[in-house]
Amino acid sequence: MTAYPQVKMLIAGNWVAEGGDGEMPIVNPANEERIGSAPKASKAQLDAALAAADAGFQLWSNTPAIERFRVIRRAAELLRERAEGIARVMTLEMGKPHAQALGETTGAADLIDFLGEEAKRQGGRLVPVRSHNLLEQRVTQEPVGPAVLLTPWNFPINLPAKKIAGALAAGCSAILKPAETTPACAQMLTECFMDAGLPEGVLNLVCGDPAMISEHLIASPITRKVSFTGSTAVGKQLGALAAQGMKRFTPELGGHAPVVIGESADFDRTVAACAATKFRNAGQVCVSPTRFLVARGIYDKFVAEFSARSQKLKIGDASQDDSVEMGPLAHAGRVAAMQDLMGSMGGDQGEIVSGGTALDRPGHFFEPTIIASPSPESRLMTEEPFGPVAGIVPYDDIEEAVRIANSLRYGLAAYAFTASLDESHYLGKSLRAGMVAINHFAVGSPETPFGGIGDSGFGSESGVEGYLGYTETKLVTVAKSAP
Ligand code: NAD
């Protein structure tokens, strides 16, 4: 039986169990039982975290890159060593099946490794001079300053890990605010960095009311960078706050990923990959495939097979059973959102082929749901569902598929399956998204940039971009003498 830790904040190197604004309950979404509580930071505690991050920045930005790398690499090693225990806590907090929780945690260690190594590699560049009197034009990437990192509950290790590692590698200090429902994962990740030898104050962790905390931290003149992962609506609000202080802002927001499935695609492998990926993390993934656009010749067969596979998924409390394939939704609000979405699907809006209801058992469970031929105007086809719901639409020619795929303001991930080289080239060029994957669904590797366009945000995390996002460009140009 996994014990849920006592959640503490980390402020100026001190672990703080008591919130100045009280505490908030933490509930296991698989059985709705209270498993613990987390402190709610007061403004005074936030100010202490800001002061620590300010001092931490002076220290860390002047620490040689090789030393920053060594601390970050050690944190990744500790995360790998502790992955099993952390994954168990993740399942308790947000319901993710164990194999997925473990994969997320070890994958996050790889992300930390990659970003830490960038600290050693990013040396800036020398630009050729235009006159004999000029000795040097040196362009460097300077750490931007204390960063505020705001993360959601759906990947409670991966998302904080890539923000923290990018910030620390670049020489920034940081204040992390995790989602209200998953503070223990954030605490265990923070412990890895502190146990790796990170100096006090360089990384701080605060919990509590998201609106109050984000407004207070973003408004502070100490904060120079804000990185947020979450909904488009909140991202726009936070972007407006960051703009008032001319602060760098990286929003990684919602998506509504299309999947174009051509007639030439390997049918069995494609439908298996679609079913496995759609219901990963119960569909609560910003790059989850949600709009399946299928060539008419294979449409009926695809709907039938996708639905059959979705109904075979083992659903349950993953904290009790490692063979569970789909856990609960993260909180009651997500079930209500799914029910609301289903309520909108009546009449000519689409046919519910399978699923469509909440499970009649304790916990926030919702059935894997397949909807055939949803109308283009339906809520399912226009709003991010963020749950275990797939809409499947037939298309007649590839241009029509691309038109539907590109019809929304979201642009995070897009996918396609085809055996045709021509089609693959055309789709890679014309699908409008920050990330396009053809014949697979993996867009989150440590080495490659992860980010969207349009209403899905801007900027990238992971890859070299995940480091550069915490820097600003500086030119130093030196002449022999005054002209
Ligand atoms: P929600 O908007 O209540 O919360 C989502 C996340 O945003 C939480 O982590 C919360 O802490 C944070 N948040 C909310 N208001 C905030 C504020 N003012 N300042 C800072 N952080 C704030 O919605 P929910 O029902 O919990 O989640 C569902 C929605 O959130 C989905 O529609 C989805 O778009 C979005 N979401 C996106 C991602 C992603 O990876 N892009 C992850 C989780 C949630």
C-alpha cells in the first residue's frame, strides 16, 4: 500500500508544511477518498519565495555551466532511482495506470539529462566583423532571470521536469506552482534537485490557489519569465498579465489533434495505435488524438474496430491493480465536462457508437467513447474534449481531410497514417500544427521541440528550444579604438 507523503512547500531552502492561507484536501480520483492535504501559500509566503528566487538567481547564474550540469545530471539519476515510488504516488494523486506513470517518470529523467547537457553546449557565437577597427562581435544567450513555472495535473512529473531543467540549465532560478490536485509529485521531483546539491533558493515550490498565486508571482518585478501549461482560456489571461510587465511568456495550451488515416495505411497497426493512444491518461493529454479523419473506403471498418478495441480496455483503480489500462478522470469537474459534452451530441450532432456515460461506481470514471460522423459544428469537433472521447469523420479526398484538420484555431499536434510517400510529404507540409507525426504518435522526445501555434500557444519546450526559452540574446561588440 503506497503511503501518500505529507505535502510541503519549499521556500528559501526550508520545507514548509503550514500554509499561510490554510490547506487544501487531496483526493484519490479512483475512489474519492481523501488521501492527504497540501498547504495553501499566503502572499507573505509567496514574497519569501520571490526573494529567495531573486537571491538564488544571482548565485546560480554565476555558477559555471559545468557545475550546473553536474547538479542537474545528479537530479536525473535520483529521479530514475526513485521512479517506482514516485509513479505509485502519481497513480494515487491522479489515477494514471502504473506503467504510464513509471514511463512518464523515467522519461522525465531523460528530459532532464538532455536539458542539463545543453548548459555545457550553448556557448554563443562570434559574428564576422565588417571593419578593421572592430575586434569582436560576440552573441551570447544570457539567463533571463527568476522564472515562474505553472503546471497542470495531467503530467505531474514530465511537465514540471522540463520547465525546471530548462530554467536551471540556462542559469535561471525558479518558483514552481503545481496543480492543486498533484502537489506530491512536484514535491518529490523538487527533492531530487535539492538532494542533488542545488543551492537553497534556486528552486522554490509553492502550492495553493492558482489564480491568486499566478497573479501575485507574475506581477512581481522579480519575475522575468513565465511558463504555463494548461487551458487556452487561462493561458490568454496569464499572457496578458505577463505582457504588462514585458515578461517572457511560454504558453503550452490546449489542442484538438486531427489524425488523417489514408486508405493505404496498414489498417491493423493503425487502428491498434489509435486505440492505445486515444485512451492513454484517459484522453487527458494536450496532444491526444481527438478528431479521426478516415478515408471513406475504410471508414466503417475503422469505426467498428476502434470501438471494439476501446470496449476491451481494462478500466479501474490503478492503485490497486497494475494491469489497469485506463484510470479515472482527474477530478469530478472532468466527468461533468464529459457529461455536458455528451448532452450536446444529440440529434444530428453525431452518433454515439459506444460509451458516452460515467461509470456507476465510486471514482471519476467515464467510458471510452466513440462518436461517428459528428457534425463539423458540433462541440466535439470544435472544442478540446480533454477526455476519453473520439470523433470519427469520413473524407473523400486528401485535400478535404486537410481542410477539416486545419479548420480550428488550435495547432498543437497533428497526425497522419499512410503508406504513400506522396501523401506523407503533402500532409507533413500542409497540416497546420506545431508538431506533425506521420505513421506514429510520439511527439514528446527529449531532443525535439514540443509546442504549438495559434490557440495552442507559442514557443517550445524540450529540445534545444527548451533551454533557449529561458535565455535572452545579448550582443557585445568591441572596437580597437574610438572611431
Ligand atoms: P482548469 O482550467 O480548472 O485547470 C487546469 C490547470 O490550470 C490546473 O492545473 C490549474 O492549476 C491551472 N489553472 C487554472 N487557473 C489558473 C490560473 N488563474 N493561474 C494559473 N494556473 C491556473 O481545468 P481542468 O478541468 O482542471 O482542466 C481541463 C482543461 O485544462 C482542459 O480543457 C485543458 O485544455 C486544460 N489542460 C491542458 C493541459 C495541457 O497539457 N495543455 C493540461 C491540463 C489541463
